[in-house]
Amino acid sequence: MASDGVTENCLAWAARDPSGVLSPYKFSRRAVGVDDVSLKITHCGVCYADVFWTRNGFGDSRYPLVPGHEIVGIVKEVGSNVRGFRVGDHVGVGTMVNSCRDCEYCNDDLENCCSKGRISTFNGVDVDGTITKGGYSSYIVVHERFCFKIPNEYPLALAAPLLCAGITVYSPMIRHKMNIPGKSLGVIGLGGLGHMAVKFGKAFGLKVTIFSTSISKKEEALNLLGADNFVISSDQEHMKALTKSLDFIVDTASGDHPFDPYLELLKIGGIYTLVGFPSEIKFSPASLNIGLRTFSGSMTGVA
């Protein structure tokens, strides 16, 4: 049942200034509302966004800042209107804890694009006016719409990265039908997002090629993740040999890099999706128009 205005102390790690250094912090979560789920946090993944916001990367960080939005744990309380969760359920929470749930985008399952502004898991403004604090903490309270069941037999520690890195690549891959067995996928970059893109690609039955600037990642790419091909992006001969060979590309790189060489690797009508955040995007219109290609962007998804 819901708490009637009762909160409890929450233990956390918080950054107090743009140095990004974390230190112990204690605060009170908002009370559990009728539509809310409260969960004891057992694990929280580490995302580069945590580092970025603790260091005030966008200039909008509100301190003390408790990062963390790859959250998993066990339900300890539910609101009186909640029907989809029970105490003891294994659940996850990603990059959002609420939205208006009533606009065009929310009604189309695009709550991350909420026209009235989504409420981020940390550094956002919650429904009670307080600043949201993330998963580097002992528990969290979220609207049930932004809480996701995890099978009890699935290890919680392994589930955590799915709540940001996982959904960030899964969402555009499904939206652009990158789940057709036998098709070919290129993945640019092999960080957290790249790992997930490769895993989903292989699970979907795609032929996966990884593009990296680091030869040190070759063994991991081929032997651990099971990629079909590994290419050093500066190897012009190897890149040229792959011209018009890929149906899809998922670009996870946030460092600045050229786009035309990769666009040329797409087949006619191929789809390029950018989920990284380079400082600028430049490419020749011919790279799109002549090949009837599509260039799209995407950010973290929801369900």
C-alpha cells in the first residue's frame, strides 16, 4: 500500500560539485503515491552519462547530484492503484521515472519524447518539485509505467546495463526493422552501446561487422561477442572492400569521426542510425541521395 506522506532516509553516493567526486550522502525520497513502485536497489550500472552530469557537462547539473540510471532491484512497496507489480518482484528502472503520460508522444509509447518534458531518473524535477536522484542509492520511487519486470531467474547484475545501453540500441533497431535474420549490420564503436548492439544483432540472426579504431578490441569482438567481422576504420583498403555490403549501421561513437566513408558501406536503401553524440555531423548529400539511404538519430528508449 502507499505511504501517507511518510519517507525514510535513503543512503547514496553524490557529487557535490563539478569535480565529479562522489561521497556518501543521505536524503529522503518522496512518499510512495497511489501509482508508484518503491524498490530496494541491488545493482546499478555505470553509464558515461553519470560521469558527464556529475562533472556538469551540459551546464545544468543540480548538486548534490546522485547519478545512476541502470537500476535493478526488488519491489518493497506499491501504491494502492498498482496492479502490475507486487512486493518481492524483480524489476528495473531506466533513464526516466515519469512523464505527462497524456501527450501525443506518450500515447504513442514515445515517453522519452514527451512534449511536456520527461522526468529523468536523476537531475530532473519530480512531480513533487524535488530534484530526482538516481540509482547510486539504497532505494528509489517511480511511477509504475517506468518500472519493468525482470524474470526472477535472470541475474539482476546482468540486467542492469539493459536499462540504458540496452534500450538505447534496441529501440532504433526494432523501429528500423534491424531484426530480420540474414541481414547485415555494421556497428561503429565497441563501448557499452556497441557491445549491446552486437549482442542484439547476433540474437536477431544478423551478420555483424564491428568498426573500431583500436586493434586491441579485435579478440573481444570476434571471440567473446561473436561478431562475424572486425575492421579497423582507418584501413582504407578493407573499408573499400565493404562498399555497399551492409543493410544497417548503428553508430555508437561519440568522438568526432567522418560519416561519408561509413555511408558508402550501406547498400541501396540502407539505414544508418546514430546513437552517439559527436560534436558535429557532416556528410555529402550524395552519400544519402544517390544510394536512397536513410540517416536517423535516436536517444534512449522506453518499453
